[in-house]
Amino acid sequence: MRRYPRFSLFCRLLLGGVWPVLAGCAKPTSEVVVYTSVDQVFAEPVLRDFEKQTGITVRPVFDTEETKSTGVVNRLIAEAANPQADVFWSGDPLRADLLKQRGITTAYASPAGADIKPIFKDPAGHWTGFSARARVLLVNTDKLKPAEWPTSILDLAKPRYRDQVAIANPLFGTTSFHVAALFAQLGEVKTRQFLSDLRRNGVEVAASNGDVKKRVVQGEVTMGLTDSDDANEARKDGAPVQVVFLDQQGFGNLIVPNTVSLLKGSPHPDNGKKLIDYLLSRETEAKLARSCAQMPLHAGVAVPATVPSLDKIVPLAVDYGTTARLLETHKTYLKQWAESR
């Protein structure tokens, strides 16, 4: 009978018998990594509720207010060969489409988003929209009477509003989406002319949409372009402000849905899909309507009276793929515009 040295027998028992048992007892990692450009104060409670319901640990990475959208997007691009995130929760569709164009996301058709209108989805399934905001003009009512309010974004460059308007840096966040959408809608010549006129008219370039809101509330400027959730915060605080949806008799007002995407080669794809399903649920849309006045894309979601209805807003028609490409090709110009005086 063949004999094994004691050490060899111990090793065989350990490697062939005991170790598989121990490995089988090891608890698998149950987590999901999400990168998001959505304000932490609104995104974090949603993610914590997902944790409570599923037992899956969420490891979020948030953007800063000043580099909104670009920070996590650049990180995802840098990590493309070795993905660290499972899900990208974007505050607008442009970054999601940009990542799709770079081959960084993969298709996932969540059953939770089945009844969301096709206009708010990528045709190839790389991202799905939910809970929309609108780009709005926030007006200080102590400084301007309703009869004098602009009705078109193009009005902001008129001499009568000289030194009265603020806009966030167009390199970042929803402002960059807004400007790129104007390039798509109006064309190169008209959009550049509008931006040049706006500069000559003394527009103030703020650090963020929140900064625009602050300047309007404090009366530093009469009005400013911002997001509807920022405007809602100002109104909740009792500030003397009103919201104007622009170009309702023309090309329409920009609507900005959140989007969610699954990253290609992500470390926890199954948990990523579960998080996507949760974000696209009616439950999440109702939470975001209550916390920051975002407009549900599902029909029949109960919302507070302060949340505007998408059915009552004439939207700007957007080709997201084209608009994403225009944003990329105009970055140098927009940087020069933002730094000019």
C-alpha cells in the first residue's frame, strides 16, 4: 500500500476536502457600486432605501456640484478597461449616451421601465430615463413684474435685460446639455450668435445651478437659468421667485430626465440590474417627486401639487445622440466662452 508523507496527506486533505467546505461556507459579497451625478442629498436616501429592501450594500461615488456630470463620467472613461462600477445614475441623458458611444455601457431592458415612453429611452437599451426635471428661468418677482418676464431663452440676450441674467458654467451639468441642445435645435450660426450676444449683454457665469438660484434669491441678478429642482427649493424656502417655462409658443422647453445604465464588464452585474429595476420603479419616482419636485415618467404616480405636469409643458425635441456629439465637439468653444469677459 502506498504511503503518503504526513505533510503531503495533510495538504491533500486541506486542499481536497477541508478547503472546499470552508470556501462553501464563505459568504459571497453582496454589493453594488454606483457612480452618480445626481445631488447626494437626493440620491443617497433612495440608495439607502434600496439597501434596506434588498440587503445589498450600495457603494456610491458622487460628483461635486461644480463639476457636475463630468467628474464621474471622466472616471468611468478612465476605468473602461477595468470597470469598478456596476451602474451609472446620470442626471441627464447626454452623459449616458456619450458612454454608450464609447462602448462603456451594455444593454439592459429593465421590466420596471417597460411602460416609460420610448422618447425617454435609448433605442438600443443602453439607458432608460426616469424622474425628469426641466430647465427653467427663475425670476425674482421683487425685481421684475410678470408682464416684463421673458418668454423665450433668446430674449435673455436683449438689451432690456442687460446685467440681469445668470447662467451656470456651460461646461458642466445640465447647462452643458442645454447649450448643446440649442446647437442641435438652432444650428451653429444662430447658437453662437445668441451666446455672443448673451456675453455682451453682461450675463453672469455662476459656478453651478445652485449658485444661480442663490444669486436670484438674493437679488444679485433678476433672473437665471437653472433646474426645476433648484427652483423648487427656493420656492419652498419662501423666496420671492417664480418659474418660467420658456419657448412655449416656439421650439419648447428642455426636459431633463435622469437616466440609468449598466456598465459593460461590471463586477456585480446581477446586483446592478436589481438597482436599475429599483431606480426605474414607481416607488422611486414618487420619492423623487416628494424630495425634489421631479416629474415622474410613469403614468399614475401620485405627486405633490407643487410638481409640474409634463403634459402641460411643450418640450424641446431632442436627439440625444446628436446632442451628445455636439457637446463633445464644442467643449473648447464653451470653455473659451465661459472664460471670456
